[in-house]
Amino acid sequence: MSNEYTQAQWAEIERAGAVFLPIAGRRDVKQVENVTEKGFYWSASSNDKTTALCFMINETAVGASATPSKYGCSVRLVR
């Protein structure tokens, strides 16, 4: 199975509702970690004054947890 798509193929995939979420890791204060291993994405709202819900994805799992705001999770706008 190939992981490469033409612009036309990707446009068709997006029209079907797919969202591209790169496996970009996250920032822990000044250090970047998990690049090419996991993707971390903030949710739309905070959990409390010091944490927010962060979604994690990798090749075999998807999960969510309350994560301290010191971590730099990615933001991906989805409509």
C-alpha cells in the first residue's frame, strides 16, 4: 500500500471527509519529542486552569488525556 497521493487523489479524499494529521511529535518546554512516532493535537477547549485535552495518534492507537499546557501539542483547524 502506497502512502503517496496525487493532488487530484488527495482532493477526492478530502471531499470524502478525510483530515490529514501529520505525526509531528510535541514540544516539552524546550525539547521536541516523538517526532515521526506520534502526533499530538489539542482539543478545542481546556480541561482546567493547567491542562487541556490532547489527542495522541500513532500507527496502532488513538487516545486522549488531560495534558499540561507546558506541552506544545499541534493545532489543526477542521471544519
